[in-house]
Amino acid sequence: MAGESQNWVLMVTAQTPTNIAVIKYWGKRDETLILPVNDSISVTLDPSHLCTTTTVAVSPSFQKDRMWLNGKEIALSGGRFQSCLRELRKRACDVEDKKKGIKISKEDWSKLHLHIASYNNFPTAAGLASSAAGLACLVYSIGKLMNVKEDESQLSAIARQGSGSACRSLFGGFVKWIMGKEEDGSDSLAVQLADEKHWDDLVIIIAVVSSRQKETSSTSGMRESVETSLLLQHRAKEIVPKRILQMEEAIRNRDFASFSRLTCTDSNQFHAVCLDTWPPIFYMNDTSHRIISIIEKWNRSEESPQVAYTFDAGPNAVLIARNRQTAALLLQRLLYYFPPTSGDLDSYIIGDKSIAKDAGINGIQDVEALPPPPEIKDNIPSQKFKGDVNYFICTRPGRGPVLLSDESQALLNSENGLPK
């Protein structure tokens, strides 16, 4: 290991998006390797609005592997972290930084320790796929630091062992996680169906109903569903294989009517599986159901669907509008039913704020002046639910992981490898 002094620190910083499944992954056939009972398809969300940033550092002066999440040190002893680290160390190659005079041989990696700092720009464990972005970023950044030669699909099979849906965050656009057939999981990996530019009309609005940690984690929820839900078995065997083919075709043809129908029905069936689990699991709440009702009423009043809804393991609604114009109309409806509790719109609508401008919303007075949506029959004044939504995130389909070369964006100090 070259580098005369033992004080050098070598770092890499990467940014990875989160993703939202439109055909859901729910249930594992192998708990350790995280092998799913069915294929799934997701949309990667724009990392400028929802992402994980991770800095990984290596130094001969580090005594052990350490990790900080959102500024707080967390244990790295978990089996899933260890699986990812083991697989990456196994594939590590020679690394040379001529400028710093650092040379790390393939064999050195097993003796060197890492410092990892990770930051999510959205709530952790609230049903916004924070573990997916986090584990994907961990694998991607360590892969770059260790000069791992595997491509994104092969890296996705490693990320999968940390968090199932993490494998889908290694690509932008529309991504399929192939369940695979092999017992060792070697063929259970992610592939990109289309990049983010393929269908760039789509606009996504997320209603964050709760940013609290959920009562039933996805891991234990899935295990209980696999053990007790007959609907899950039927879904995996009979329903999902057909839906996957239909969804691939809908994405290929940019067919929003089919995309919307498949997205909504698959989300509803996933939550039906949760109800069919013993004891039943409730991820959605009254606000989630109200949002579904608003979208369904609007879609039925039009000639073709305007918006698709999908809910992961939590109450937050991910609403996919067919284009910007529809997204503006959607935001008007959401603000009509769920006005903010304070006049501070700036923290109530985050992400791509230009959608609010398109909707004619420049201040709280514009929210108060919104008329009832035309699909409300006889213009009967409808109930409003102030305070039921924490905030809205406006975003769109986005790109996959990238390296950040600007050292000011690193989360660790280049001198000592500790959090800034």
C-alpha cells in the first residue's frame, strides 16, 4: 500500500435517486439474499428533489468501518450492510491516485476500513423508499471508490442484498427488477426499460401525509404476508406476470390510459394483500383513501384518465399526471381539499415550484380563491381537510446515480474522514 504516510484519506461522493414502484414488489422467496416472489417495475424520481447523497472514505488510519446517516452515527453491524460490503470487497480492484501518491492493491481492500456518511433530502422510513436510495448510493459509491468493474445491472444484484427495491435505483427512467430463477440470486437484478427522456411529459406530485416512521416495517410486513396471505400467492403466480408485460408495453408506447389503470389497480391490490395478511396491515389512512376518491372521481368525469395514483408501504400518495397542464389542475384540486394550516406556501409545495405557478398559485390568497372542482356534482360545498397533508413534493421521472466531483458537496472531511 503506497502513500508514505498513513494519514491519507481517499474519498468518493455520489448521489442516487429514489424510485416508486408502479408494479409492486411485496414478498420474498429468500429472506437472506432478498429474492422476490415476483418481478416489479418502477419510475426513478428526479434526484434534484428526492435523493441520497453518500460520501465514502478509505484510510489506513481508520480503525473500523463507521457510518453516519443524516448526521447521526449508526451501527454497521446489520447483516444487510455486511452482505453489501462483503460482496464489494470481493470485487475490489487496484486503485491509484497519482496526484495524492496513493496506491491501493486489490488485496489491500480486505484490510482497510471505510467511513460512510449518507444524507437523505426527504424523510427516512416514511414510505418514500429512503432505504432504496440509501443502499443503492452506498453500493454505487463504494463500487466507484474500490474501482469495481461490474456494470449497473451487476451492481444492482449487490444493492438488492441490502434493500430489495434499492436495485431499481441504479438506473434512471423506467426500471424492471427481474425476480430471477437461480437459487443463488445471480439472475435477480435490475434492467432499464427506458430512460427518463423517453416519457418526459409525466409530472409527479407526492402528497406527504405522514413523515413519521411506519408501525409495521416493510420487512416484517412482507414476511407476514408471505406466511399468511393466499391473495399474495395468487397475485405472484397469476396476476403480476401478465401485468408486467402490459406495463412494459404501456411504457414503450407512452400509453397513459393503460399505464394509469395498471398503476392504480396494482397499488390497490398490494394494499389488499396487506389487508389479507394475518394480522392485517394498514399502511394507508383516511387521507390516503380520500386522495384516491378525489382522483377516481376526476378520472371518471373525463374521457380518459388524467392521473395515476400509487402508494408504497405508507400513507403517502404518489400521483402521476399525464402532462404539465394536468399536473397544474391536479395541484389546484389537492390545494382545494388540503389547504395549508399556515400561510407559508414555500414549505408546503416543495421541489419543482413552477408547477404551482402554472396552477396560478402565487400566494395563500390564490389557494383560498380556488373554486370547487367541476366534477363535484351540483356544486355542493365539499369538506376541506386542512392539516391532513404535511406538504407536497412536485417532481418528475429522473436520471440514475452520478458521481459528484465538487469536493464541497462531500459529507466527510478530506483531512480526517470524519463528518463535516
